[in-house]
Amino acid sequence: MILVNKLINEGSISKKEVRLITDRYKLQKRRWRGKAEDGVDFAFEMSETIHHGSVFYQTEFHLYRICQLSEKVITIKLDCTSNEAANIGWQIGNLHMPMEVTESQIRVVDDPAVRNLFQNMGFDYQLKSEIFQPIKGAIGIGHSHDHNMGHDHEHSH
């Protein structure tokens, strides 16, 4: 098993590409294992985030690249005012759903609550199967916090 602890630059030399196919949940982890298409096993212990398309290992003849699996997402086009776009983002945030924002659209993991939200708000959306890369730090992708507010003593009644 080959240990990987940092990403590498592709370089300009043309090599045969070998994919390691995985889902985004694994890519969010700091430590995980995976097997490339050619059967080579890798152990990842990363201090940086790995994304779809990242190159993580190379040999004299091969370049190993991460290939993230597509997943069902809800896409809404941002052909609206900035206030409407902010409202959409705020509503999704209230559902504690991770989202991906581009210049022209918002993507959210397919969920009945989000579909219902968009229908109730009167927004058109599309269901697609795409690579989903939510905003770093979004709820559900490795971010955690509590609402304890320093109130950690017990109450006895």
C-alpha cells in the first residue's frame, strides 16, 4: 500500500492516466484508503483537501488522478436579483444543507425538503447527476459546531 500525504503537480510530461474513483464523502476525510483502477492500493493521510481531478501520485509511466462519483443534485439557475439569490441561499442554509454556488447556479444534494422549498418559493429547478463540490466549511462536509454556548454544567431537580 502506498501512503499519500500531499498532492502533486501534473507536470508537462504526458503519461497514461489511472483513475481512483471515489465519492465526495471519502474526499472530505483526512485519512482514508482507496484502490486505483489498476489495482494499486493507496492510503491517504492528507493535510489539504482532495478534489475531483486532483493528481496524487505518479510513476515513470503513470499519473494517478482522483475521479469523484457523480451524485443526484438539485440545480437552480441564478437568473434572479441578488436579493432573491441571497434569499435562496439563506433558505437552503436554514435546512442545514451543503450547497455549491457558481456564478450562474446553486447546487444542493437532492432532498425532498429542498424540492419542496423550491416549489413553495416558485423557483424552477432541475434534477441532475453531477459532481457535487459544496462550499468548504458548509454543514455536512466536515464542519461541526455545537450550540452549547459554554453552558456545560448539569442541572439537578
